[in-house]
Amino acid sequence: MPGQGVVLSISGRTRLAAVIGDPAEHSLSPVIHNAAFDALGLDWLFVALPVRAGNGAAAVDAMRTLDIRGLSVTMPHKADVLSSVDRITDAAQALGAANCIAWSDAGLVAHNTDGAGLVASLREDSGVDVAGLACVVLGAGGAARAVVRALARSGASDVGIVNRTTSRADAAARLAPGIARVCEVGAVADAALIVNATSVGMGAGVDDPDALVVPPDLFGSGQHVVDLVYRPVRTALLAAAERSGAHAIDGVGMLVHQAAIAFGHWTGEAPPVTAMTAAARAAVPVD
Ligand code: NAP
């Protein structure tokens, strides 16, 4: 914004990173990453670039010509960008989707940091180690697939998948053979960790009964309930989990940690997670 330090400090040496999406203007990535650059005193700038559907691969090619140092990738480009990079990590390959493009000695690398971001946020922000936990993931879209794979690879004993569309749940279960399986909603009652990775609850009020993707009486004390929805931060699902005595964990932690991992890939620096978290929490509506 004019008159603020970030613009005044831009020079010919400023490095550029960006998020591409359609739309891109609602992304919290600029807020989170510019706070991180500021916290470390890095001469970098992060902007949101609206890129039309179908142009994701061209946007990656533009990184080469414009020397863009890092790219966050959001809908609808997460699959398209894979065709323009020099290397694809195992996570991005398995998921068929990338949310981060970074430079390496091998050229441009497509990463998917969503699943690792959730596991890191559980461990570092909430003290929850998923190893040995029976988990249920609600949903089978892009976020759910990343979470299923990451939970299984981090040692979860069992990952049940509950989804409205069974064929998508089947596909998600194939990401972690022997650990992940399709199950009925009743499995929520027996899980130690439940992750809502559906979009149900987004933009809804905390008291809206239609904003609950599962019956709230399935929750109980001793459970960890995570909602990936972070607009609002306090969702109807988290409120219901708290009323049942469960430990409610909002989606800001995953949002920040997936960004923090990307920040590390781009800059080679340890991400300033505290500053990134403060910036993200200041930018999202609580309820
Ligand atoms: P997506 O690929 O479109 O998947 C949406 C999922 O929600 C699907 O499983 C879909 O079921 C389910 N769903 C949608 N409406 C439903 C309804 N009325 N009843 C039951 N299930 C319903 O979206 P996504 O990218 O995975 O994102 C999902 C949510 O996670 C979004 O709210 C997004 O903002 C959030 N997210 C958060 C983070 C974070 O860092 N906190 C990161 C990524 C995503 P069907 O398969 O049956 O259609």
C-alpha cells in the first residue's frame, strides 16, 4: 500500500515471489509471506497474480523468463503446473498436484506442502504426534488427499476416509494402501484424530446446523478435531467439538505451516513461523 514500508523499500535488487490462482485476490499468501520477509529483513516481495484457468503451465514458464524466485499455486492450477517443471517431488507426483514451485540445482521443482504442513502444525502448535493414532479424514478432495497421505506416512495406525462421493474416497484410500480405507461416518466416534477436509462450514455461522458435515454427538473428550476450513477460524464443527469436550484445532496452523515449508524451499532460510502465524491470524475473520 502506498506510504507503507514494503513499497518504499522495493529496489532493483528486490526478489519476487507470487501466488497464482483464479481468483487470486482472496489469497492470504501475500500477507503471510510478506510478514515473513519483513521479519527476516529479506529484500523480497510477494504478490498475488490472477492467472486464468489453463495458463498455469505458462505461469511456471514465466518464472524462468522473469526470474520469479518462488510460486504458490492455488486453484485451478495445481495439476497443470506439473507439466512445466524440471522435477516433481514424490508428494506432488502421488497427489497429482503441486502448491509450491521452487528453484533447486535441478531447475524448477514442484512440491506439495499441504500434508506436511498439517502434520507440522499438529506437532509444533498443538503438541499432537500423529504416530500410532487412529484417524478419520472427512472429505476426499485435494486437501483431503494430501492429509490422508501425510497422516499415513507420519505413522498413523489407521486413516478412515468419509466422503459424500464414494469413488473419490476410493481414490484417496489408494494413496496409502494398508493404512487408509473408506469408512462410514460412525467411525468418527472411535477416532483419536478427526480432520475435516471438506469445504462444509466455509463462510457459515458458528451456530448454523447446516454447517456440520457430521453429527456432533460423534465427538467426545480425548479426541483431537481439526477443521481445515479457516474462514471463519471458529467454525460450527469446532464449536460442536469443544462442547463435546474434544480438543478443537483450527485451520490457520496448517495454512501457516504449508506456507512456512514453501518459504524454506524458496529462500533457504528457517521460516519465522511466529510472525507468519500472527499475520495470518490478524487477516482472517474469527467468526
Ligand atoms: P475440493 O477439492 O473441492 O474438495 C471438497 C471436498 O468437500 C470434497 O470431498 C467434497 O465432497 C466435500 N464437500 C463439498 N460440499 C459438501 C457437502 N455439502 N457435503 C459433504 N461434502 C461436501 O476442495 P479442497 O481444495 O480439498 O479444500 C477443502 C477445504 O479445505 C476448503 O474449505 C479449503 O479452504 C480448505 N483448505 C484449507 C487448507 C489449510 O491450509 N487450512 C489447505 C487446503 C484446503 P465430494 O467429493 O462428494 O464432492
